[in-house]
Amino acid sequence: MRLLSGMYAGKTTGAPIAFFIANEDQRSADYNELARLFRPGHADFSYQAKYGLRDPRGGGRSSARETAARVAGGAIAQRLLASEGINLHACTLEIGGIACECDNIATAGNRPYFAGDERIVPAWEDRIKNVRSLSDTLGGIVQIEAHGVPAGLGEPVFGKLDALLAAALMSVGAVKGVEQGAGFKAARMLGSEHNDALLPGGRFASNNAGGVLGGISSGQDIVLRAAVKPIPSTAREQKTVDTEGNPATITVGGRHDICAIPRIVPVLKAMTALVLADMLLQQRRMEKK
Amino acid sequence: MRLLSGMYAGKTTGAPIAFFIANEDQRSADYNELARLFRPGHADFSYQAKYGLRDPRGGGRSSARETAARVAGGAIAQRLLASEGINLHACTLEIGGIACECDNIATAGNRPYFAGDERIVPAWEDRIKNVRSLSDTLGGIVQIEAHGVPAGLGEPVFGKLDALLAAALMSVGAVKGVEQGAGFKAARMLGSEHNDALLPGGRFASNNAGGVLGGISSGQDIVLRAAVKPIPSTAREQKTVDTEGNPATITVGGRHDICAIPRIVPVLKAMTALVLADMLLQQRRMEKK
Amino acid sequence: MRLLSGMYAGKTTGAPIAFFIANEDQRSADYNELARLFRPGHADFSYQAKYGLRDPRGGGRSSARETAARVAGGAIAQRLLASEGINLHACTLEIGGIACECDNIATAGNRPYFAGDERIVPAWEDRIKNVRSLSDTLGGIVQIEAHGVPAGLGEPVFGKLDALLAAALMSVGAVKGVEQGAGFKAARMLGSEHNDALLPGGRFASNNAGGVLGGISSGQDIVLRAAVKPIPSTAREQKTVDTEGNPATITVGGRHDICAIPRIVPVLKAMTALVLADMLLQQRRMEKK
Amino acid sequence: MRLLSGMYAGKTTGAPIAFFIANEDQRSADYNELARLFRPGHADFSYQAKYGLRDPRGGGRSSARETAARVAGGAIAQRLLASEGINLHACTLEIGGIACECDNIATAGNRPYFAGDERIVPAWEDRIKNVRSLSDTLGGIVQIEAHGVPAGLGEPVFGKLDALLAAALMSVGAVKGVEQGAGFKAARMLGSEHNDALLPGGRFASNNAGGVLGGISSGQDIVLRAAVKPIPSTAREQKTVDTEGNPATITVGGRHDICAIPRIVPVLKAMTALVLADMLLQQRRMEKK
């Protein structure tokens, strides 16, 4: 990575921080044959429809490679947030349908797969090994939390914090669902169960809301979960069509993972950090020195 | 509703369409006592933290009343979309934990609760009646679909169609989770199961993607689901604090529903329509006459 | 004017401040005949070209009437700015080609025509009287200043303070030119004349820059001038075409002024205030409490 | 210049076109001494006030070097505009107070200084030679025109074409004034003189408006003029203060021009092109195929 702008003498200058990451590991030849086929589950077909042409070398802007920039940006945002006492954490709750609870999200960053519970790791490894032998791929579920977020971040109506966070996570390729706090389970709860009772001192008896009330942070931990689909590039033969619309079969070789987890975890953390940093700065506009 | 601008001689003029909906049914007195208590599950606490003061009369901008404007805007967007052959539909899949499949979303608009399957209605009615007797409230799950969406809508990276749709739905109060296509189930599928094989003629063998590939519409039906939390205003006594931080109890009377469904269904449809109309116009910029 | 939202108990709530100004003085009948003619110097022709139809009643959104909202918004911005020690002033430097210097812009607000120098007023009155007798109209030049602006407002490159201010003034109908500090005269000065030497204490020996260096406020007074064209609606007969493109003549009656000054002066002040308030809030994002 | 993204097989892909221009001609040592002095007429003081620190190597983002990116972007915009029959031209009307008329803007691009009238060139060369001998600098006035612009570009109220163009030109360092059509002269004209009479066939009898009516293009030539201040870096000694606020003198050596013209002319053309291309695409949103 080469830093192009925004720093001088070890400090940010206020100019945009631009950096350049050369894809030195690329093998465009891997994609030569793919230029005439639409890969299922990828953006090949929709990009062709949108732009009338596409760059077949690795999916262009729809490639997971673009998330490198998100992670770099998120690293800077996390430094800013940390200076205000806001810290981001993430863990994996589920791979290939095998779920666990998260016992301590603050330490999950050091575990294999960022596992919510370390005891689940062998089961995940077996599952991945098995699916690899089938030339197939797997998805999973990731939880992201932000601790120390002050109450008051987010904007009403269309700029709600949960809406911005949902967009941020959903904008990461492979994410097919996003939930906050109790999430989909909230749909099955009674109001009396779901409401988080307020306690003296700005505390709450529970956190079904996931840290947001009416789209504005409440001072509780921000709790998000994202559903990650299985990687669409599989070594297994799939049906598709070529760019002329003729039926074809495709096998996506290359050097693809079986599961986007754990690679997607830092991306989701980065996106959460970017939104929170934006909203933190936004809120400062209202606060006189 | 009084139309203030944007129309002349029965046509839109290109000026913003402004309208005024007087809340003639208001009873601000209902909220007098609430001014000194924070209602659990509402934005009272977070708005107070954000702005340092709040308008206690019904929650101000965080009130579900603001969705009236969304529905009016969405009605106009749906007219625009319909002129391009794009039609929106929605149905209820679950209320109070009692779920159904959707047999025909195009006719669900005429059923009680916009039920996905008419046969579920009596069970829902029993459930609501029972919960009402407990002075409690219920949530549910809604599915929204857009049919006839052309391939090519949405923008790469941060402007992906699914990200914008997730934000649009999540920006509606009470929504705690959003998923597209297979959604959270995608996390448990194999890549070979989840990938939608392409067929000649721009068709696909399945629609696990929910109409979006790489954030760009694929020409398939857009399929979204939203989890709706139970209404936080309950006639049951809840613990809270007053604005000085002292413990208190609260009972939210007023004229509140037991379940946001079916009222929230048109709101979710409207938000989906607004995003699609925006992206449709956005895409036209690339297309020469 | 009726306030619709944004205030509670005498304070702004953070919600948008919406207000409604009914045009109770309208006489749409004045415009009946104009519906089939394009008024020279007005937006009739360009709106028709843009939208394919237009609302002929007074020019719609291109009417000077829309500036009432700018003035109302600017009044609020000026309250915010005043609380930070920033004050806006404006004066008229020229009407119908008769120019004066500004002796004290802080008191010009109390003079006829907001005259920069009170002694010019009789000459302007004669000029206006004379032009009125010719059924013709006049333009002029207005100076706007902001005192007490802290150094550091504005953003680099495309968000420069002078660029935003130029757009703000030029967005007011009838403004055909904008200059800052020495303005067009700067083009005729030597570098050694134009540069404002820096003095101890954040002061400068002159203010040819008009308060902005590199697009960022310098702490000096912001000084802007706007050229205002003569009002295009004249009681004198003019050549034009009708909506079918046939030659025609037009006489614009109605109740039109001879000169947009002094009515445009508060509008220009309001626009300056709105930009400065925006940039003040923007800059706060960088400042920790 | 190295192209980083946005092109494949000789065509734009719809991805952002990123390019990297290394400043191979830099001599940061030239700026070493300047790090402790504020250069008059530069952004040194205002950037320090804004950010609390600054990158002294050549002015950072406030350096005229950033206009290289504007010119590159404008070149692409001009290709897009040309494909729609819209062509940009520019000429110099005045240097160091010596003015000319423009006889043929379409050929001015081939003349020294992009002179509006070739016969003025010797006088300008004498003036520049003389000012160079005084170690001083000069400014001037540039005219920019866009021919073939269709009627209907620009948006009402705050998005008026003339407002956006004014901001675009004023955002270029050294520009202190902007006018459109008759500009400041309009302030001295009668309404009957200034109004451009409409003729059959979408033509006009004159172009005092400079191609914009009510902020929307009229189909006439867009005509803009910008006042360019003298270059602030002079070899002549100037008064200033150091970063501690102590009085000091400064002589800016380096390799600076006497006059920003002709270097600024392509920048102003580029900025005009960028705005027109944006508005052209914006307008397409309203047009059905």
C-alpha cells in the first residue's frame, strides 16, 4: 500500500487520505475464459445489463477486492472513534448452519474465525473440510458491536443510525440480511418483553433495541448481525449462459475460499466504524465549544 | 390533505410536490403527563440526549405519523414506476410468531392484514385478541416485492440497490431487520444451492438473490422482508425513569394499536417504490435518447 | 406566514423549520394572457424547454416570490450567526448607472434604498422617476459584508467559501455578476498592490481578498458585490413569440417595480447568511469540545 | 499521468476514472524556509487557522497544481459534450489592464495567450516584460463560451445553471469575480435594452442573458467571464508575519509565472465543461427513451 495524500509529518492534514493498493497477486489469465460466460451469483450479468460492457478481470468494482479500501478507511475511522472511547468488536455466530452464542465479543478477535465461542471451532473446521471436498461453499452469520457510543448519534427520518448501518453492511457483497438488537426475533416478542426498561443513570434493563431508539443512539451498545451468503465461485460445475445467451456450463477455478468468513468480518467492522465516525462528526455540528 | 405545489392543470410541473396533512385527530393532552417520563421503546430518551430538549406531543419526528408523508410520496413513485411496467406488492408473512407462506402476493393487498395466505387470518385474529386482553402488543414480518424491474438499476459499492433498499426499510420506525431474497437462510445454504443458474432469455432457475446481483438489479423480482417489532406503547405498566433520572412507572394509554401490521405494510411498499424510482431516474442519465 | 414545524415552547427542536406563506396578493388573472406568450428576460421559454409545460401564473418557481423563503431562512441563519458574533450588512452602491461609495455599511440598513451614501438618494430617485415615465426598468449593484467571521470557514477545492457564496448570490434571480474583495478590479492590479500584507495579531494591511484566502475565511470581513439586472417585466412593448413560435408583441402590466433594489438587498444578505451558517456548522465537525 | 481505473479495452466502463499525476518537477526544498512564514495572498494563514497545521510544501491542496486534475476531468467532460454537439471555447480579454474585444472565440485557442484579438498580443508582451522587470505580477480577464448547449439544462432555485457555473469558476484559485452575459454591465442597462427579444425558431435578437434564463439554459451560447487576480507569489519583498505572529519580510522565489493567464484558461474551460456535463446527465433523468 502506498499512501498518496493526506499526511504530513505523521499527522493527517485534513486533505483526503488517498492510498494505492496494487493487486500484485492478480492473474488476469484466470478470467480469460470467464469473459464470455456469466458467473452465477456474481454481478457479471447485471453489470453487463447496466453498462452494456464489463471488465471481466475479476469482477471489476463488484469484486470483493474493493473491500480492501473499506478496511483501510475503517481502520482510520476506528482510530478516531477510539479517541472518543468508542470501540468496535465483531464475532462469528454461525458457519454453514452451525451456530454458537457469543460469550465475549471483546476477545473474539483473537480466535480462529473470530468465533463467538471457541468451543465451536472444531465443528466449523469439519464442516468446511467436508464442503471443500464437495467443491462447494458456505455462508454464515456475523455479529458486530460498538461499545461506548454516546447517546444522540444519527439523524431523524431518512438518516436514522440503524438505516445507515443497515445500508453500510448490506453494501458489502455477500450480505443478504441485516438485523439490529433482537432483530428478526423482535417480530415474535411481546411489547412488554421487547421494550428495554430505562433505569437511573442512563442505563437500560436489556438491549433488545441494539443501541438505537427512534434511529438515534441511546448510549447502549450498538448490536448488529449480518447474514453472509455462500461464496458464489464454486469449483462445482454450474449451469449458466454465455454472453450471447446460449446455455453453457461453468466451473470457477481460481483461488477461491470456501467461506467468506473470516475475511468479511473486518469489512463489516470497518463499515460500522465509518458510519459511526460520520455520525459522530455530524453530531458535533450541533455542539458549541 | 392539501396540495401546496407541483401540480398545474392536472399535471406535475417539475416543481416539488408539497402537501400538508393536518393532524386533526390529535389530542396533545394525551401527552401532557408523558412530557416528564421517557417512554420505553420510544425515541424520547435518545432525542432528549441528541437535542437537549424534545417536543413531547406524540414523539415529534419520531412518531409513526411522519410515515403519512412517505406513503403519499410512495404513491406518486408507484405511478411513475407503473408507467414503466414496474409494480409493487406486499404481504404479511407472520404476526405474533404465527407464520404463513405467501401464495399470491399480487392479491394479498385485498386480504385482511395483507395476509400472505388467507387461511392464516383467523389464527392472527385470535392471537391479537388474546394479546389485547393482556394489554400487550405484537410484531410481525412483511414481504415486499417489485415486479417488472429492469436489469441495471443501482450503483456500485456504496450505492447498491440492496443497500439503499435496506436503509429505506430500516428507516421506518419499528423495523429491526431486513433481508433480501433468501436472506438469513442464505447463511445456511451451500453455494451450489444458493446460486441462481442463468437461463437463456435473461431468465434464472431460482431467485435466492432476490433480484439483485452485485448490488445491481438483475431483472428478476425484487424480494425483501422486514421484521417489525411489537408496538412499544402498551397499556401495561412498565418501568422507566423521569426526565430527572428518577425511577418511575408508565402506562401509555392513548389510542394505540396492538400491532403495527397492517398499517406499516403500505409504508414499506412506499419506501421500496421511492428507492426504485430514484434509481430508475438515475439510470436514465446513462441512456441516450 | 404560518409556522408549521420545528419550534416548541419558543425554541427550535432540531426538526426542520417549515413555514407557509400564502400569496394573498395574487391575481392569477394578470397572467391569463401571458400563458400563450414567452416574456423576454423571464424563464418562460427555458422552463417550457426543460419541462415541456409550465405553470404560467407568475413564473412559478422562477418567480421572485420564491425569495421570500430565502429571506425567512436567512433570518434564522442570521440569529445563529449573531450568537457567534457574526453580523451581516448590505448596501446599494449603484442604481441605473449612478454610483456611490459606501461610507458606513452598518448604518446603510436604515437608509432609503440601503444607500451606501445617503447623499446619492435624490439622484437615484430622479433616475427612477424618469425611467418610470419611460415605462422602463433599472438595475444596480449591491455590496454585502459579513463582519466577525472567524478564520477557517470553507472547504478546499470545490467547497471553497467564495465559490459557495458566488453560487448563493448568483442563484438569486436578476443577479448577473458576483465579485469578492477587489473583484474585477483585481484583474488590473499588480501582485504587490493586491496582496494583503499580514500584520501581527491576525490582522491584515488591506482587504483586497474580501475575507477569503484559498477559499477559506481569513478572519477579515467578507466583502461581496452583486450586479443586478433591470427587471425584465416592463410596461413597454417588447418583441417576442407565442408558444407556437409566431412573432408577437407583449406588454407586461401587473404591479411591477422599476428596480429590484431595494427588494433584492435582504435576499442577498440572507443567502450570504445561509452559506456562512452552513460552513460554521461544517467547521464545528472538526472541533472537539 | 498514469490511468488507474475506469477504462477497459479502450472504453470507459462506468467505474470512476482515476489517474495519478506525479509531481516530478517538485523541489520541496524551495518551500523549506516558507514553512515558518505566511505568504501574503496565499492560503497559508487560512489553512493554518482551519486545520491547526499545514503542509508547507507548495501550498498543498490550495496549490494551483490541483487544477491539473480539473483539466483532466474537463477533457473527458468535453468529449462527452462534443458527442452531443456542445463545444467549449475560451479567450483572454484583458491582461494587466490592457483590454481587447473577442473577434472569434473559436480560433482564439490557437493564439498566444488565447488572445481574443491577435493584435493585442504585442501590447500584452510588453506589459508582462515590464512587470517582470519590476519583480511584480499581473492579472486579467478570461471569457468562456459553450456553443450548442440545448435549452433546458440547470435546476430551479439553488441548482441554477448560472449559480453552478459561478461556483465552478470561483472555485479556481485566483478568480475574484464571475459574470454571465452582460454581467456587471447589465446593472447599467435599461430593461428594454437588456431583455433579449425572442424570435421565431427558438432564436433571440441578442444575448445579454449569456445563455441562461431563470437559471435554465435557453439554447443560446453560454457566455461567462472571470476576473483573475495577479499571482500572489512575487519576487518582490513583502511584509508578513511568521507562524508565531512576529513581523517578517518574505520574497517568494521558486519558478513562478508573472501572470496566471494563459495557464488558467484551460482550467476555466474544464470547470465549465464539468458543470455542463453534470447538468446534461441530470436532465436526461427526465427524458424517456
